[in-house]
Amino acid sequence: MKGPAIAFICLSALLSLLTPDFLQTTNLTNVLLQSAINGVLAAGMTFVILTGGIDLAVGSILALSGMVLGKLLLAGTPVPLALLGALAVASGLGLLSGLMVTRGKLPPFIATLGMMSAARGLALVYSGGRPASGFSQEFLKLAEGPVLVSLMAAVYIIAGLALQRTVYGRSIYALGGNEQAAWLSGLPTERLKCSVYVLSGFLSGVAAIMLTARLNSAQPIAGVMYELDAIAAVVMGGTSLSGGAGGVMGTLFGALIMGVLRNGLNLLEVSADMQQVVIGVVIVLAVLVDRSREQITRTVNSQLRQHPKRSGLLATATLVLIILGATGYRSAHQNKGPVIAFVMKTKNNPFWVDMEEAAQKSAEAAGVRLIVQAPERETDVEKQMQIVENLIQKRVSALVLAPCGSKEIVPAILKANEAGIPVLIVDTRVDEKTLKEAGAKTETFIGSDNFHGGELAGEYMCQMLKERGRVIILEGIAGHETVDARRRGFVEALKKHPGVVVAASQTANAEQEKAFNVTQNLLQSNQNIQGIFGCNDVMALGALAACKSMNRPDIVIVGFDASAPGRQAIQEKTMAGSVAQYPSEMGRLGVEKALSVLQGEKLPDYLPTKVEVVSVP
């Protein structure tokens, strides 16, 4: 535990030197809140890894148990019973994973990989792909900072005592150290192994309760890749992946290191792309240092004994250089004039790249500083909320936000309101009812009408097919409002043209490779297809590649976004058309109108941007 604790202290000290915002009480509270959910998941993961196993299903179990909780609450179930129901589902799924490992003799990786896929699918089926939100104040009290932090603290106190002071804990270490020897000594190895997966599932349920309360929403797409964050926290905390060594207190510091790192990188205005690089490098370095701690200690002690004065001078000089460098960095990055924060859904799509580039140009022309941040995944509302909370600590002048969730992001908007930071919304509307109930407000919405865009795509498809044909719809991420509006608009347009029917509609997760595979599969089972509508250009291009591979150049493909690759395909006449939304216009207007608000201008509730079909010339 010493290694992770020292790393945590050193990282915190460095960040406190680099930015004056880090050591504020409100920011330290943010770090604890933002670490709590991953910390709880990582506590359960520690028990599994101590036995030499792995649990890849924790994020999916979180999503399914969260949906069960949300549905029960909306059905009027008393809060305590709803909580028990969610925990029972999560524990039951953990038990199934454990039985697959023990009775089915499956490797933990394979068993939990299967559970990860199955639980995610069940969450989507159970929810119909739609989130559940709007819970009672009694339940939302669980989202208060002291409650979330207390839950995490309680989990670690109980887990630490269980590992260090009980027979069960000693048995877990024995099982992970040498399973054969543990069995020969009379330990019930299969029962022990199964129990850690039940515990991991139970704590996934606890994390689901925390996340649902924090967002005031349960989502079937919640928790994607959370298992990797949990594993990283465990490994950074010094627990061996081969089992038998480590503990939950090290894991706690590992989770806090990740929370501090993400918080600090936001405060230092490090770009979202570079954040992933930095976090990956820090994780690897932390593990390498922890694994080589004894050798490093021996080397340092030897140098101190042989050259005490030289070592003291070197340490002093290094410390002085760090302090001087940090002081210079702080001075160079002090806020001078307005600072506008632009928080997008993600940066891994041409649509958002175009929006960012236009926003940067607009900010440069106006002579203001622009901070652009985004979560790694378009569906990760919790990470987007963390980014907004961290930017509030920087006291930015205005916030331009493209919400990952129209209801889920409202608590973050309320926090910006309370800090006196005006909020402008782009691309995706915030749910007005949820906004009003929370007492939050936004200055305006800048964006196009995605439903109308879908209608335009449908009308154009019918025109290209001459009013007769069978079409496939490639949907985006299930439960995502923007692309769902496009799909609904497309279907509504087709109702006016009975000769054009939807033969199949399946999600491709807004990914090109997934769209390629889904299109191939659908064309195999539906030979008589004349058209394909991709709810974004990425999926349309995947469908285009699939049609080429199956020698079906006759199929009419229509996309959405009119991205540069999409326009190129249209110019080459391999794609029939795409609905243009002009993200660059949203980016430009976002910055310009934020400056207008700062100058006291009152904006209309809606500033529409153009939407039109870009077709074959």
C-alpha cells in the first residue's frame, strides 16, 4: 500500500503546484465524488483478482441492475425494496459468473466476457433501449456528496477488515497464492471462488445505485468500459494479476490516483485525446514502479550511504526545479480575459472534429481562450459530468455544452448555474421538463432538428427508389436521443409512401466496422433490398463497404451528417446522399453567442442551424 499512497501524495502535490484550483475544498470534494463509483467497482474487482481471476462483466451488470432499479422506482416500489431488487439482480448475475467458472470450468476471462455481453443485451431488451429517469427526492438524497463518499468509505472499511481480520480473507489469499495447496489444506476452493464473483456483482449493484442517483437516470448503455477503469485501479494499487498479493487499501489509492489524474488533466486544460495517452502512460509507470519498489529502495539507500552530500544536493536541486517550473506554468496559464469552455460528446467522429475546428477559429478571431474537452465515449454521461464539474472549478466564463444525455446532464448544468456560469446548449436539446424540475436554466439551444433531418432523408430515399422498395435502417447507439430522432423522422416520412417499407432496423452502435458486419448479415437474410439509411455517415460508409464486398452497387445508400468522407463518396457517386447539419456552424455560433451572453445580450431560446440533403451532383 505504501507505493500507491506515496504516488497519490506526490501527484496531488504536483497538481497543487501546477494549478491553484486543485487544492480548493470544493475541488477535493469533486475528486472524492468522481472516484467513488470506480472505487466501489474496484473493491469488488480486488477480491476477484486476488483469487487469480478477472471480472469483465461489472460495467454491464451495473447497467442491468441500474435499469431494474430505475423501473422499480418508476413503478412506485418503495425505495428500500427497489434497492434490494437491484442488489439481488446484480448478486445473481455475479453468482452465474462464479458458477460458470467453478462448475462450468470456464476460464474467468471467457465466463465474464460472455456475461458482459449477455447482461448488456438484457439491459437493452429490458429497457427497450430507453433510459429511465425522474426519480423521487427520497432516492435522490443518495446522490448527495457525503452519502456517496460514505458509501465508498464503508465498502473499503468492511472489505479491508474482511481481508485482514477474518478466516475468509486469509482463505482468499491462500487460494490466489496456490490453489492446489489451498485445496489440499481443506479449503472449499470452488465455494470461495464463486463467492468473490457474487461479491463483485453485489458491489456492481451498489455502484449502479450510486450512478443512478448521481445522474437521476438509469441507462442501458451505462458502465461501458468501466471494468477497465476498475482493473486499472486494482493494478495501480499493487494487487498482483496472478493473485495472492495485494489488498483493498492499495486499490483505494489506485482509484483516487485515477480520479486525481483525470481531475488534474481537466484543470490543466489537457486535450481529451492527450488525456488518454497520459493516463495510459501513468498506469504503466505506476505499476512498473510498484513492482520494482524493493530494487529502487535498495538502489536509493546505497547511493545515500555512498554519497550522502551529493544525493542531498541532487534532491534539493530537483525539488527547486520542479517548484520553479510549476510556478512558471501557473503564471503563464493564469486567466486573462474571458475563458469559454466547449464540452462536446466525444472527439472520435468527423462531426465533432469539424465542430471543434470551427469553434477554435471563432475563438482565435475574437481573441478569447477556448478550452475543449470531451469524454472518450459519446454515451459516457458520468464522465461528461465530471468534466463540467472540473471546469466549474476553473471558474470559466461561459460553458458551451453538447449533452451526452438530455436528462442526465441536468445536475451538472445546475451546478454551473449556481457558480454563475452561463450555459449554452448545442446539437442535442436538454429535456425541458427535467430542467425546470431541477430549477436549472440554459441561455439557448443552437442546433438543427434531427427529426426533420430524418424526414428529409426518408423523402429523398423514396425519391431515389421511385416510391417502391425495401430498405434497411442502421440505428445508432440504443437509447441515444439524437440518432433516435433521425430514425423516427425517417420512418415517419416513409409512412407517406406505402410502396417503400422497412425490411429491417438494427443498431450498429454508430461504428463503421459494426455497420459493415450488420449490413452483410442483413443482406444475407434479406436478398431483395434496394436502400440503406445510416443514421450517421460513419455507419453509411460501413454499409457502403459491405455492399461493395457483396457486389451490390445497386443499393441506394443515404447517410446523415454530410461529413468529409461522406461527401467524397457522394462525389464519387457510390453513396446517394447525406443530410447535412453543419457542425462547423454550431461550433462557430457556440463561441460567438457565448461572448454575446457575457456582454449582456439576451438570446432567443432556439438558434436553428441549417439542415438539408447533400446529393449526387
